[in-house]
Amino acid sequence: MTQPRFDVLAIGNAIVDVLAPCDDAFLAGEGLDKGAMALIDTDRAEALYAHMGPAREISGGSAANTCAGLAALGSRAAFIGQVAKDQLGDVFAHDIRAAGIHFDVAPREGHPPTARCLILVTPDGQRTMNTFLGASQHLSATAIDADLIASAAVLYLEGYLWDPNDPRAAMQGAIDAARAAGRKVAFTLSDAFLLDRHGDDFRALIDAGRIDVLFANEVELMGLTGEADFEAGVAMLAPKLPVLVVTRSEKGAIAVAGGQRAEVPAEPVAKVVDTTGAGDSFAAGFLHGHVRGASLRDCLTMGAVAAAEVISHYGARPEADLKTLLAQRLG
Amino acid sequence: MTQPRFDVLAIGNAIVDVLAPCDDAFLAGEGLDKGAMALIDTDRAEALYAHMGPAREISGGSAANTCAGLAALGSRAAFIGQVAKDQLGDVFAHDIRAAGIHFDVAPREGHPPTARCLILVTPDGQRTMNTFLGASQHLSATAIDADLIASAAVLYLEGYLWDPNDPRAAMQGAIDAARAAGRKVAFTLSDAFLLDRHGDDFRALIDAGRIDVLFANEVELMGLTGEADFEAGVAMLAPKLPVLVVTRSEKGAIAVAGGQRAEVPAEPVAKVVDTTGAGDSFAAGFLHGHVRGASLRDCLTMGAVAAAEVISHYGARPEADLKTLLAQRLG
């Protein structure tokens, strides 16, 4: 097995976030489920956008954000995702390349346009996401480059990709390619609501031993295992996975690997501004440690530091110097 | 004369800002003049964008930013500017309408695309602007609605509009319409570099008594008057204008009207993050007070409070509740 060219190759939706502040009354008036991600069509996207306040556009997408965190930490990251040939596609492609991430999927001509996520941020920093998948749902199996997959130590996939048909099929092929090349497969459950639609698929992937590192938050853990008790959920799931990572927001995070368990508190944050990308950044920090053979506890701390940085400002990608933050924290 | 429907109608370039941090070495490497605004063509825009780091897109444009400040303060504002029929044009139109500003100029079909300004922000908070005018330079005299001008107490124009040919001609017509309707004309010199190209035009406007309120910064004042001494510049210019306002960055601002002079220090700012829009917001605060008949000193304070808010975060439009900030400051 050759030395991998990349630490992590991530496959995910290629999305530009459209972030605007709002209050709880606005969410209620729009019938939005606070903290969740909803898929929306063109009409709903236009109507919601018309109601939203002034916004800012910042490149997003869950796995793409994780790549940005990895690159900021000094990992070598590559990304596969589909944009359209339009201005927002140019923005996404510029931002991911400017972050030092390998990205060479050609933009798709014609409709639909590049994906965007209308993100409403309440004064408590919670984000409520409304995703128009656009071109992103047309990521096809042909974009899944087996050589690229073989060139990365870890293949990282977001659960969100299970919603659109073409990418879902492409992901299975990507996992095959990674396993055939002897690479690890990391997977994030992304959102508890996905479990209603794709829980059986996710459980099947885990039971078949096709996932090496699983990222879940507390609600997703419960949804996946059917356990109402956190510890019971961990006890059920951990034996099925080489590495299980569960994030618990302000309660910190735990990881279990090979029967060993580690736990860290959340890092302190002066003010939670916008939680968009917290889980994505946590995964970046954890994977950065994981590919370097760091201890389970240090992997968790790297995740917590990266998550704390991204929730302290608007937008889902790091703005501060993560390398320096980590060096200060871990020495 | 009927009661005006709007407090201020502003005419300016319709621009989406593309903001990215950089260091001084990057500016030097790109041959950029720190703190200034340069006009760039398509090739240069593409090359510079490719070199820039990850960015965020936030609606901008000098006079449009002033409208956003006015609306945030509770003034009734309207804006005229030209976007293209494209995604960035949609972003600009959404943001300005969502801020509560009247805007009904139809987007322009075909090339060029909506204007953007590549803004590089150094760690000291200074912004260096590179403007691709795109559709904005095609603002034509037909977009200048005389009825709309007559419906606003103040017509506000940005000096930047003197660069492209069509808008420059349209502005002269707009001033005619405002004066015919008995409305006031406010004007900002925008950038000292404009004085090399259009100083004679600006001086002619002032000498002909066609401007009621002039906004300038210290460097622009020197450039316009040819005086190397600040007080000499004020002494030369003030008698030619009903109201002269000069901003002096961290030294505060002065205003002279009818022989009376007022002066305020800069408002304290915890950390200067990005000075983009400081002058635009200052003008918003001043005009908000001016149309309400506030004292010259209170007008300046309103300007200083609005400017302090906008330099405390990325982007040129207010994010905090300016009404509350002002109420706390002025009681």
C-alpha cells in the first residue's frame, strides 16, 4: 500500500450558505423546526429567501466544512462535490481551493443552480437550516474517482448525501473503492431527521463492517440505536465500530475505540454566535488527530478546539489560526 | 412642496462585496495601494480572486451601505443602482429590500455581470478595495426617476459614480431634478483618487451651488482644496457649502454649517475588525440627524456611532441594533 497523498478525501454536498439572523418568532411563523435541517424546493427557497433579512454568503456544506477545518489544521484534504456553472458555483470552488483543498470536479452546465442553504441564526446561536440541493444532488458515480479515493488515508462521507438518489448510489461505490484500497471509511450521521429516511441503510453499513469511524451527536445516537438512554446507546453501538465518536454540544464529547473510552468537556467559548458547522469542525479536529495516531483523548480535544472556534463567529469554516489555537491548547 | 415620502434617495453603484483577510505582504505582492479603491477589469478581477483566500460575500456599494444605515436608524430610504440578472444581482436586490429600502430598478439582462468589489482586509482592519463595476456602470439616465427624486427630502450621490460614463451623465440630471423639486443634494467625494480624474467636475458642482451637504475625509478635503493644512482646507471650502462634513478616522469628525462649527471625537471601538463602510455609515448617521433637524453636534455623534458599529465586524452594513445604540448614546 503506497503512502497516501491526502490525509482525508471527503465527499459531500457542495453548498453556499446564506446566513441571516432571525428571532424565534420568525422560525415559528415560517413553520421551521429549530436546530434541524430541512430540504426545500425552488419555490420554498424563493419564498423563504424573500422573507429573510439581509444575509451573507459563506461557502458551506458539511463535509466541505470538515475539509476546511482539516486544511486549517495542516492536514492534506481533498473534496468531491457537485456545483453548477454559475456565480455561486464559482464562489464555492474558489473558497475551497483558496483554503488549500484539492477540488477538481467540473461544474455542471445548465439547471439546477449551485446548492444553497438558507440558514437562520437565532440570538442563542442555534442555526436552522433549509437546504436547496440544486446541482449537488446530481453528483454522479462518474465523479467518484477511485484513484483519488485510494490516494487518501481516510474517506469521509456525510449522511446528508443519502437524501439525493445519485449521490447515495455513488457513496456505496466510494466505500467499495476505499475498502479495496485498504483505506479507512469515516461517516457522519449528519442529522437525526435522516434516520427516519435512511436509518436502515446506515445500520446496514455499520453491521456489515463498512464503517471505521462513526460520528454522531446525542440525538442521532438515540435515533440510530433506538435507545432512550445515552449510555445504553453507546454500549449498543460501540462494539460494532472500530471508532465511535459522539458529540454532546455543551456537554463535550466521548469516543470509544477498541474497548477504550475517552471523554472531554466542551471548550469554553466567550459567546456562541452561530453553531453552523460545529459538528463539521469537530470531525475535522478529531480526524486530524486520528490520521496522526494521536491518543483518543487528544483527538477529542482537537475536535473540541476546532468546534469552539467555529461557533464563535458567523459561518461554518474556521477564521482563526487553528494550528496556533491547538498548539496553545495541547502544547 | 408635498411632504417627502422618503428621507433619503441614494444613487450609487450596486455592488456585492467579496471580503477576505490578508496580510500586508499580500497587498505588496499584488501591487495594491493599501486603503484605496482601484477599478479593475474582468481579467484582473479573475486573477486577483484566484490569489485571494476564502472569502465571504456581503452586499455593499457605498451609497447602498448608507441606505442600510439609514434604514437601520429608522429613516425611510430608497436606492437606485444597476444590477445584472444573475445570482449576485439577486443577492444585492434581496439584501437591500430585506433591509427595508425601496429598490425597484429592473436587473439588466446579459453581460456584464453584477458588480463586485474584492476587498482585502489587513489585520489592522484597513480595507483595500478592487472594484469590478460590471452592470453597475450601465446605470442609465432612464433609471433616474424624477418623481422618486422629488419624493425624497435628500438626494444622496456617491463620487464613485463619476467614474463610469453613463452614470456620470445621469447624476447631473438627478441633481437637476432634485433642485427643481426643491430637495437637498448631498454628495460624498468617496475616494481621494477620484479627485485626479474628476476634481474639476466636483469643484464645479460646489462652485455652482448644486451641493447642499458635502461629505469628505481629510485626504479628500486636501485633494479638493489643494491645501496641505486641514484648517486651511476647511476655511476654503466651508463658505461654499450650506453643510460641510469632514471625517478624520480615529480623530473624529467636524461639521460646519452657516458659519457654525461642531466637532466630535471618534466613538470607542473594542476592536477595529474591518473599516469597510465606515464613511458610508457615518454619512447615514449624519443624514439621519440632518433630516430630523438635529443639532450639528448630534448629527456628528449619530454618524460616529453608526461608523463605530460597522467597523467592529466584517461587512459594510450594520449588524447591531443602531436605534438602541443611538438611544443609549444620545438618550
